[in-house]
Amino acid sequence: MGARLLDRTRQGTRLTEAGEAFLPHARDLLRLSEQAAATARAAARPTRITVGYTTGLIITPAVQHLRRKHPDADVRTLHLEWNEPREALLDRRVDAAVTRLPLRSDDLYVTVLHDEPKMLLVPVGHRLAGKESVTLDDIEGEPIPRFPDREYDAYWRIDPRPGGRPAPDGPAVESIEDKLEHIAAGQAVAIVPATLHAAGVRPDLTTIPLHGVEAGHVVVATRSADRGRLVAAFRASARECLRG
């Protein structure tokens, strides 16, 4: 290195000023080497693909279709949290992800598979439970849980509301499970995708069709620079088999 990075004493080892300067660059080099190794492994194993998916989305038909088309392939699946698809793709934990918008699309290739109605999720004893449908006017003053991701939060709270008024604030949460707990406790309601209810959320919660709002969108996303045959094949399987 041309410089002393460490001082050794009876008490242990500590970084010199040169070592302190070198440390962040060393960490960057390690991260880049790990990414390079992952890229090399992916290129050396063209018969393996990992498909990620988020809560309430069933990818089984597309995965089975891919396995029939490519019986030599090692097709794996991985459940992702609501905020993981983009990071999981760029970190190469998954090669494709079936998830919902909103999703930052830079460096990704994103295709809408189908629309998905939105529902209102409430505790079973809520004043609106049992109604045939509701609108945003019916929940004008109802608190809605807030997520740390601003785009995700604004999208699922419909903030601002039509006319520019802000959506009511609700408890801050970081996970779907925390959100469900607040709703079950009567502290909030939430706007959710229709398939979340189909996934069997909890017996103390119920959903009501929410009218007058734009439907959500289920998408398949891959890395924009990925031209692998299995990635292209899964995209085709998703378009054919996951149409809602």
C-alpha cells in the first residue's frame, strides 16, 4: 500500500489515519467484488432462475408453466416483503419479481400483468363492515397507517385525495403485519389490494369493495440488462398465466 494502515499495541490493533482513509474504499471494493462474483455465478448457471413474489400474489401457474417448458431448469421461488422487490432484483437475490406498483423502474424492465381492484380493510366490528361498497367520502376522517416509503405511502393512502385535500394520518408502521394489528385493534382502516383478502388475512378483519378509485396493477419486473433465456421465458409465462 505504501502506507501503514494499522498500529499494533499491547491493547490491540487500531487504524492509522491512512487506515481510516482506506477503510470505506475497501468496503466498496468488497461490495463490488461480491456483485461481480454473483454476476459470474449467474452467467455460469444459465439453467437456474429465482422468482420473487410479494404477499397475496400467486405465481404457481407461471412457475409450473416454466418448468414444463424448461424441464432442465432449476426454478426457485422466494417470498419478498412489500419493499424488497427492487433491491432483491438489483442484488440478484431474485431474477424476476411479481409484485405491485408503485415500483421504481429505473434499471428494471417492468410489465403490467393485470389490474387489481382495491378494497377497504376494516375490523369486523367497524361501522362500515357489511356494506356492499364504500367510497373515499365514507372514510374521510378514518386514519390510515403510514409507511416509511413516501411513494408507496402516498399511493396506498391515496394522498392527496381528490381536490387536493390530504389523507388522514394514521399510525406509523414498517410491515404489513403491523398494519393489520393496528386495524384489528380499531386504530385505523386501510386501502388494500383485493387479493390480500383472498390470501386469508385474519378472521377479525373484513374487506369492503372500494369504488371510485383507480385499480392497482400487478407487474412482473426483471433487470433491464438481463437477457437470459430463462428470464425471458418466465416473463412470457407470467404474461400467459398471470392475467388476473
